[in-house]
Amino acid sequence: MRSTKKLVYLALLTGQSLVLFLLEGLIPLPFLAPGAKLGLANIITLIALYTLPRWQDAALVLFLRIVLASLFGGGPTILLYSLSGGLMSFAAMVLLQKSGRFSPLGISSAGGFCHHIGQLLAASLAIGSPQLFCYLPILGPCGLLTGILLGWTATKILVHKNN
Amino acid sequence: MKKMLNRADILLILLLLFISFAPLLFLTSQTPDRLYADITVDGKLIRRVALSGHTGRDTFVQTTAGGHSNTIVVEEDTIAVTDADCPDKLCVMQGPAKKPGDIIACLPHKLLIEVKGSQTDSGLIPMR
């Protein structure tokens, strides 16, 4: 990809994921546990991972989205949790993609799961007690479920993009 | 594009689902490690009673303002007021307290029993 084209594509992806993030904030959802959410913006992270030649570019899209999203609504505490969750999730997804054994759906569900692992790790470090991992039996399956749904969506989009 | 969900995906999801429940083996419950009850009269801390690990039944009489008294019973890990010489006996009717945040109040005697935990309440941490 030429550099101008790539720049525009990256900006487009970042913009789309921001819109999804803000849209998600408008959807009322039942409160299950602290940190449980849909994570619609992760659709874009997946698409970025599968359409961009280098994972570093997808990481840039993710990082920009998290920083900008925390400016739109959140603050430093939210930024910390989003970053820890996002980076953990991204690392897991890149590694699983590199292994070449998994479909976007499996990778996405692992990403959703690891997002919660990252957040819980950060929060546990913040309060200095592993007690928060009591939420994992709720958050883990939640992350897997949303991951499967998002992975399914991303697969559909990728099929259309390739045609 | 390959199949939507292959065998490796299913194994991965099942493994992660299994890991989700692993903390249940290591972390017993969400209630704080140590529970205690603070007994205050007229805003002053009179006595601190450890509730966690408490077994059996202990009874003591707490004298309060104006020569009145409340009978306080600590049974297992709960605390209750079983008798008082106040007119309304609301403190007796409130029953036993055992969770952090539970309180028993006897307003005529300015007596307050608060159950507290020694750990931070995790519900206070904002996460999204």
C-alpha cells in the first residue's frame, strides 16, 4: 500500500472505530459487572488486523482510538483500564493470528476474554489485591460471548471486502 | 475464506471458558477477609468486635448515655442487640447484622453498631 493511501485508510479505520465507540455508549445495557461491555470498536481492530499488512499499523489504529475515546468521555482512570485491556487483547489476537490456526471468530473471542484479563490485572494492581478476579467467572464468559458476536460481524465484513 | 468456526477455535473458546472459572478455586468469596463491628456511643468509638472467625455466642451489656443499657450478642459472625431498656426496642427488631455496611442503631441511647470490612469495596472502582 502506498503511504498516502495507507494514511487515509488508517484514519478511516480510526474514525470508524471512534464512531462505534460513541454509538455503543448510547446503547443501554444491563449492568453485569464492572468492565462488561460490548466492545463494538473491536470490530475495527479485527478488520485492521486482517486488512493491513503489518500488525504495527493495526496497533496504531487501536492506540489512537483508545486515546481519542478517553478524550471524548472517560478520563485518566478509564484510559488506564482501556489501555491495559486493549493492549492485552491486541497482543493475544496478534499472536493467535500469527499461529495461523484460528479463524477471526476464535481470535476475536480470545481478544474479548483477554481484554478483561488486562483490565482486571490493572485494577488488581491499583488496589493491591487479587480479590477483583472474583469477577472473572462473569466477565470471562461475557468477553467470549461478545467476542464471538463481534468476530462473526467482522467475518461478514471481511467477506464483502474481499469480493 | 475458511470455515467460520474450526476445531481450534472451539478448543480455544472452551479453554478460556474453563480459565474464567479458575478464580473460584483460589479466591473464596467477595466478602472482605476480616469483618469487624464498631460500637459507638454518642459518636465515640467504645469497642471494636472482630466478627470474622468468631465462634460461639458472647453476650455483653453496653451501658450508654443516661445510665441506660443495651444487651449486645455476638453469635458466630453476626452481631445483634437482643435487649434494651429503651421504650421502642427498634434496635432489637433490626435483627442481626453481618455484612459490611450493615448498621444497628439505637437512637434514644445514641448507640450505633456498624459492620465494616478491612478491604476496599471493589464496587467503588470505575471501569468501562
